[in-house]
Amino acid sequence: MLEPAKVSDVGVGLRVGVKELLQGSSQLQDVLEASLNDGVNLIDIVNTIGIGRVEKRVNKALRELECRDQLFIITKGGVRWDSNGRMCPDGDPDNIQKSVRDSLQLLGVDTIDCYQIYWPDEEIPFAETMAALKELKKEGSIRYTGVTNFSVDQIEKASEGGPVDFVQFPYSLFQRQAEKTLMPYCNKKGIDTFAYGVLCRGLLTDDFLEKGALEFDTMQSSLAHVKENFPLYRKAVDKISGYLEKENINQPLASSLIAWTLSHPSISHSLVVAHNIEQVDVIASALKVNLSSEQADKITYIVQDIIGENLEKDFITPPHS
């Protein structure tokens, strides 16, 4: 089993489309194998996506590649589907126990490296939810506990029931609310952090730079501000690209901006979803980018100067909102 100190600074989010699930494609296994070959040993999955089919596909890949001990696996739960087909938080201890045991079975593993509560459930005391994870940790079903999308106050309350080893939250060059309270809190408490959504659904990529267009995903309704401020985002990406070229940083734009997140002392790891091996290569290339503090600050200044108050806008919103 990998210890946190040996986990790569970047991680790959494994997501599988409906078409791949139905066709039995090897895409996920190809992505996982490419990640290992590129020195990325951190993977992030969600047990609700594909109703457990993603975890089953990971199970198959782990067996065929014989790589379980080479990976640090994060999976998430503490949610349920409501009658309208929406994913909703469910921090009930019984649901947590069931979700973890389901994940263990679907993944075909004895222990999950890190299990995180996906979204905070305001109807259940956070301490009760974390107490359930604490028991599962004690029995060896999980090694580390964590939360995703929790505020500082919610983390504090959850900690009353059990330790919060890791915190995951959205953070990128275009979405920086976490800098105000969450990141300083985690830094002070010595909690390792995972940033996700670091490429702003494709805005901070070479594809956007070259095409000037963005294919909005299924959450497009929550991204109205991107459409409204499209010229500003495009201008910022153009100017950043020009600056990186001037500084002779010859890596993909996305790689450089993943590296920007890692330049912040309060970010332990950055997670990026990869759908193919080419995207894995871009993610792994972030490990080759060594931004100086002056370069990181200059990129920050460029964006603040152009985007301004729009840095307070969300790119990630609860699916149940």
C-alpha cells in the first residue's frame, strides 16, 4: 500500500461515459495503464457514477494490470439518488456503512486508501457521518477519511466525530474562493488537500486556446457566467499563453496551469479527469513544469487584472442544487 508521501502530486480522475459502459470499451484500463507509465499513481473515482459500474471496471483493470499496490485510490460516497433522478447528499451512518462495503466489493479490494464524503448533508450531524467512517477506518476497511466540497465550519463539526485526513475542493486559476478560508485552515491544521476542477471544464486548455470554443457538459446551466464573460476568459487564456511562451515554458497550457495550482503551498495534489491517454500525458506533464514564485505570481496577476470579480464565480455546483 502506498503511503501519502509517495503519492504523485497530480492525480487522474477516472470517469466512464454511458457509451463506453455499454460497449465494454477498454478506455478506462488504457487510461489507468497510461497513468502508471507516466508516473501518476493517484486515481479518483465516484461510486455513484454509472451506478457502481465505474468501480467494477476499475476492479477489472486492477486485476488485469496487477497494479493495486502501485496505486492510491480515492472513492467517494455519502449520496443517494432521489425520485427525480438527482444525486443528493445522504450522510446517514447506515448509508455510509453500506456505501463503503459496496465499494469494497465492486472494486474487489480489502481496503480503500481514502474514502470521502462527496457532498455535505445538512440533515444529518456531520459528526455522526464521520463517526461511521472512523469505525470503518478502525476495522481496516478504509485507510484515510476525507470530505469533498465542505466548508471550514462543516469540517470542524465533522471532526468532532472522527479525523478528517484529506479535504478535496474546487480550485483553479479561474475559481479561487478556497484561498480565503479553506486553504489557510487546512494548512494550519496540517490537512492534505486535493484540488479538483483545476482546468475549469476545459477553459484552461490548449483546445480552448486554439478553437476559442467550449463544449459545455451536462451541468451547462450552472455555467451561465462563462457564456456571459466568454471574451474575458478568452483574453486571459491568450495572455497567459503568451507569457508562458515568453518564459520558454514549453509544455501544454493545461500542464502549466495544473502546475500553477501545485505552486500554492496549501495544495498537496491536483486532480484532473482524463478520458484518453493523450489527456493523461498532459496531466503528467505538469510534473515537468517548475514555475518560479515570480512566474506563478505573474500568472495570478494576469488573471486578476482581466477577470476581476468573476473569480468569485463557481465552476462547480452541487448536482442537487
